[in-house]
Amino acid sequence: MENAMLDDIKKLLLAGLGGVVLTKDKLEEWKKRLVKENKMSEGEAKRLIDELREAGENQWKDIEKSFREMMRKRLDSMDVADQRELEKLRSRVDELELRVSAVEKTIGPAQKLP
């Protein structure tokens, strides 16, 4: 199951990174090419590239959301505690430590708990 999870993570990252690389490297190149070949004005090309960049960013957000959902499902299936559960446990441990300390003070040093 762990290998399947790693494969899913790898696929998501590669898909997302491909979109980011396209956004950063290719969009500006395409803009220059469109203007150079007189297929669009500078302003039109810039608007098109901005729209494509925004679409890429939205796609990346969708990928991140899907990744978080996938990870939550995987963690839930493995019965792993989430942040809230860990905080509750920390609070309980802190409270129990205080209670043990109070009991140790009342029973005296000779009878302290191990």
C-alpha cells in the first residue's frame, strides 16, 4: 500500500511540475513567437499568456486540493491521528502529568511513583 501511495504522489507531482514548467518556460517563448510572427499584437499576446498562466495556476490549485484529499484518505485508511487528535492527546498528557505531580506531592518523597 505504501508503494501505491508513493506512485500516486509521484504521478501528481510530475503532472503538476509539467504544468509549472510549461507556465514558466514556454508561455513567454510562445508570446514572443506570436508577436514576432505578427499573429498577435504585444497586448493581445500578453492577455493570452496571462489567461493561460491563470488557468495553469488554477489547475495547480486543483492538483494540490486533489493531493490533500488523496493523502487524507490514505492516512484515514491507515488510522493515523490528525493534528486535532494529537493536540487532544497532548492536552491529556499535560493534564495527567499535573495530576501525577500533585499526587506525588501529597504522598511524600518516600512513596513517589516510579
